[in-house]
Amino acid sequence: MEGLFELLQKGGLAMYPLLLLSLLSWAVIVERVMNLRSSSYRSRSLRELKPLLAGKDLEGAIKLLSTDNSHMGVVLRELLEGYREGKLSKEDMLKNLDLEISMLVPRLEKNLALLSTVASTAPLIGLFGTITGLIKVFSAFAVANPEQAMVLLSKGISEALVAAATGLAVAIPALLAYWLFRIWGNGILSKIEEEVFEVIRVLR
């Protein structure tokens, strides 16, 4: 903890917003890792479901999905119930699935805008800290007292370097996490689309 306070002092005022951005980005990263588990979106019953639908065992398929609490498991159960009752055709089911998949996009990309903002803002704040540090460096040359000048010079250089390094240290993980979560989310969407349309295709 003492090391953190010492670092904040060395980096100047720019360190405080950078610390806030760092905490924000890591909170988003933890939240996304916990929520972007494909098992919470993808149905776990599709392997057993397809033979039932191919064999026209609609009741068995609905019963199987009744124990599946994943997002797409619930959606498929509701669609199959509508199909069984004659309220939905296969074309209606496909349209509803398209809509459900499109509605998943905001959930899979939740808070990614925050990571993008941190990644673009942190280097600029670090640059601001670098500039204020350099101002102190040049101020040292205006001081007549050599000892005081050396103190200002070393403090200014330290503040400039620490602020710049911290800005990059905050931005790089946020940017990497942003793209990894985008890829992860797109992979989940692609897999869901492939699986659910395969289920509807075997429906007789």
C-alpha cells in the first residue's frame, strides 16, 4: 500500500484519474469473464435434442429442454411449444431465432464501450502527466539555487516518466481485453446461430 501511495506522489495529479480508470477497466474485465461463459447462453441439450426432433418426438424434446436453463434452451423450448400448439411455423421459428440472436448482441458486448474509452483516454491522461512533469523540468532551469534546481529537475523527470508509463499500463490491458471479449462474444453468437438453426432444420 505504501508503494502505491509513493507511486501516486511520483506521478503527480494525473495518477489519480489513471488509478480510477484502472479500477474501472479491471472491474469490467472481471464482470465480462464471469458473464461471457458460453454455457449460460448456449443450450446444453442440443446433442440429445436433435435425435428426438428427427424422430418426431416433440414432447420428449420439450421435456428435455425443460431442464435446460440456458438462454437458448429457454428460447427453443418456448418455440417448440408454440410449434406443437400450431401457433408457429418453421419459418416463424427461424424469424424468432434471428430476433433472439440479434438481441443477444448488446448482452455479449455489455460494458465493452467502457474498455474502449479507458484504452483511448488513459494514454492522453498519461501524456498530460508527462507535460506537467516536463514543465517542472524547465522550471528547474529558472531557479538560481543549484540544490533546489536539482530537486525540481529530478521530480519533474520522475513525474513525466511515471505518468507516461502508467497511462500505457492502464490502456494496454483495457485494449487487449476489449478485442478478446469482442472475439469471444462473436464466437458465442456464431456457435449459437449454427446450433439452433441446425435444430430447426431437423425438425419434422
